Amino acid sequence: SQQGEEDPQALSIQEGENATMNCSYKTSINNLQWYRQNSGRGLVHLILIRSNEREKHSGRLRVTLDTSKKSSSLLITASRAADTASYFCATDDRTSYDKVIFGPGTSLSVIP
Amino acid sequence: ETGVTQTPRHLVMGMTNKKSLKCEQHLGHNAMYWYKQSAKKPLELMFVYNFKEQTENNSVPSRFSPECPNSSHLFLHLHTLQPEDSALYLCASSQGAGRGFNYGYTFGSGTRLTVV
């Protein structure tokens, strides 16, 4: 079973709008991370939020974490066409050494 | 360039061939990883190396053989692959690994492998 699952699977918005993606996970975690992947390329690390943190900001990105609901959200404000990519959440597993599991991702399209 | 370099970028190989994928990082990271990304499937962790020692083998078939001669280099040796092994193979590195680690991964651009 997957540790992290993003929702929605695909999202299409107009440039300038905000985009929100959600991630749910199953087991206790030490941290949760968000990554971006442009088509056919490697993943780029966006932000890491620790289990004792509730919210974190980086530029136009805002990440929240609710460990009681085992969920996280990634908000991209004032989206740009260059934000078009797939976004993945990744969680470690407190019970498993060295294992970081990625969700299936949300495909975001920002229309100019 | 992210600091993690993967070669080759593209590889087409027959099922009886032997080839190797190479990954190199000069970020001073101690942990390196191989992931497999197939179409419409989540990234699958294959192997983890921490300070050159393999700490995770995620039930990967023996036709995939990793090698980590030092903390900067990681190889994935391939032999007698199947068409379903066609995928994007991603290498990543991080400052550390293990329980409670709080480091993001730096990924390479990947090797697009096609098995014919």
C-alpha cells in the first residue's frame, strides 16, 4: 500500500490563480516533503516540514501538516505557466530505516 | 545541473545485453538512492546506500545489481532485463539517511531506459 497519496490526480488552472494539492499518508512520520517534476526530468525538492511543525512557507509556496489527520497540503499562490509540472509528496516511515515513499503525484497545468 | 549527474540520459538495450547506469554527486552527501519511475506508477525505491553500505534493497530482482564504490558514485548494473523494466531510473543523494533523517533529496535528471 502507498504511504502518500496526492489529491487531485490532475489540476488545471488559469495563470494567476492559486493551486492547492493535498497529500494523505498512513503511518507515523518524522517529516513530509514536497517535490516538483517537470516532464521527463528529475524531481526538485521544494520544501520539508517536520512532524512537529504545522505550517511552512517558501516564496509562493505554503505547506501545512496535520498529523492528527495524517494529511498535508501544498498551496501555490499566484501561479505561473512555469509552475506546470507534477507535484509529489514524500514521507518517511518511522518504522522503516532509510525508506522514503513517494505518492503518485498531482499533475498541475497552468494555462497562460 | 542539480549537482547529481546521471549518464547516459537515454539507453536502449536488448534483453540479452549488459549495461550500466552511472550516478555521480559532488555535494558531499553520504546517502545515495536508486528509484524507478514507470508510466502512471509512483516512484519505486530500489536501493539505498548510506556511507557506501547498502541499507535497503526493496525486493528488487537480481537482474538489477547496484554498486557503490564510494560516497560520490553509484552504479546500477543491468543484465537480461525484460520489456517491463523500461522506465525512467532516477538517482538521488542526501546528506544522511535513516530514522529521523530530515534532509531533502537532490535528484539527477534520470536515465530513460527502453528494453527491446
